[in-house]
Amino acid sequence: MRPDQLHAEATELTGLSDFGPTGYREALDRLVHALTTEARLHARGRVEAHDTLRRALVHRLRLHERPCPGPAALHDPVVIVGPPRTGSTLLHRLLAHHPGLHAVRLWELTHPVSPPGVTNAELIASTGRAVAAYYRAAPALRAIHPMSARAPEECEYLMTTDFHNSVLGLISYRVPSYADWLLEQDLTAAYRLHRLQLAHILARRPAPPGARLLLKSPSHLWHLPSLAAVYPRLTLVTLHRDPLRATASACSLALHARMKRSSHADPHEIGRQLHAALRLGSERLDAFPGVTVHVPYDGLATDPVTTATRVFTALGLPTPPQTLDRLRTEASRRRTTQHRYAPGDFGLT
């Protein structure tokens, strides 16, 4: 796996050659180096990493082939952010039922620009097959982070297109040199590309008039000034959970994610890395001066419907009766499969 090889393959697949501004190259070079020398990938893991990076380059080519105006929904997004494993997936799916919020779906994030001649239905079906294959390779991840093609999902997928994805660096792979470097970078250019991808996504499936875009990813935790530079009118919704439990749960996610791609992962090494990274992220979140709605994990877990309606109120959104019905239905779908882990498994106390 080499950067020049990945570029050549992306060009051959698309017939295009404009990858856009070259600021992404250092991140790609560092990520490829770390995947090659640090990640301990097995054969399937190497294929997956190669395909992920090549797909990101294909997205860059297609994005820069077609100009796209920024729709109004991009102006003042609502962004759910906080440490991983704090209930953000449940909250995201609840808030997505409000007609005043427009959530981006997994199939849109994995295909920000449609390939020529491919319909939305085909993209949804392709994403569904990819999700099924993902869980076949790592069944434990279904209970930890459930996904489906049509469900709202984390917008960190769009950060991979610029190769500046902190979740990829901290959770998906053992790439410490890349992760440490990335946490100290200014990601303003990466967020400009994030915004461009959202513009393409909204051109394909527009938000209702007046609706605000609803986004979610823990990857934003470390880069809030860069996020706010591109989305200056954003409102953050932040979740708060006991740090020890949240860190242990994130470590379990990282362990299963890395074992999907590698034959070796050290739980205590993961514990040390994520403990330090999440402490840094929490410090940066506390220091961020932006408009923020705070959500306690315990309240969300015990009464998700009331918690969601309180967030709507904080956002200035009344809750229509039909939305309340949808919230109750969504809350009733909560999985019963237990995600089992213990802090001591990762050397956490």
C-alpha cells in the first residue's frame, strides 16, 4: 500500500485526475506509513485499509469534478459531540425524528457523491450489503454500535475523505504516530471538505425548508475550533457520562474494531491511549466557548423521550404530537443485547 499507487488506482477507476487542494497529502502519507509499520494488519485488514483509502481518493475526485452550492441547512447545524460511548447514537436517532432537524444517513455518508448512472436505491442496497459484511467479520460490533444503511450515522466518514479522522486513528486501527500527530493539527481545511461533501449530499436529498442539519461524531471532540471556523453558527449538544465507564466502553469498542483488522491488539495499550486522548478531548470541550446544550447520560438512559424533548426545547423547537409518537417508538427499539466490558480489562481504575 503506497500513496502513489492509491492515487493511480483512483484515477483509473474514475478517469479523473483532480484531487483538489494538496493539503491532505501529509495526512495520507502519515496514515499509510502507520498502517504499514504499526497497525499489525492481517491480510483482510490490509485489503480493508487499502480499499478505505482508495475510496476516499475516489470521493475527492468526484467532489472536485462537480461544483455545488452550499444550501441553507449548512448555515447553523446542530452537532452532537462528546466522548465516544456516551449515548450519542441513541440521542442522534431520537433527535432525527423532529421535522425541524435533518439527519444525514449512513448510505449518504459512504457515498457523498453518486457515481455516474447509479441510483439512490442502488447506493442504499450497496451500503446494506457492506453493513452485513461488516458484522459478519466482527459480530460483537453489532451490539456495541448498531448501524443500518437508512439510519442516521456519524459524519466522521466525511473526515476520512481528507484523511483527518480521529476515530479512525484512535478506534479503528493501531496507528499511534498518526493519531498523536492528528490530535495537534488544525483541521479547518478538512472541515471545508466536510462542508463541501454535505453540500453534495443535500443537493441529492434536500433538507425540508427551514430545517437545521443534525450531525454527530466524537471525532469533532478534539477539533472544535476548526469545526467552528467552518460552521460559526453551530450549536453543540454534548453528552456527559462517568469518565471511567465511558472510557472503558470506548476501549471495548476499539478492541473489537482493531481485532477485526488485526490478529493482535493489546487491551492495556488501548486503555492507556484512550484514557489520555479522552482526557485531552474533555479538556478541549470544557474550554470551548460555543453555544452548548448539555445532556447527562443517566437521564438519557432512563428517560430518553423526555431527554429528547428537553433538547428540542433548548433548540427552540416545539415537539409536535407525531414527533412524540415517533420518539416513543424509537425508544422502544433500544437493543437488549448487553455490551459486556470491565474497566480492569484495560488497566483502568
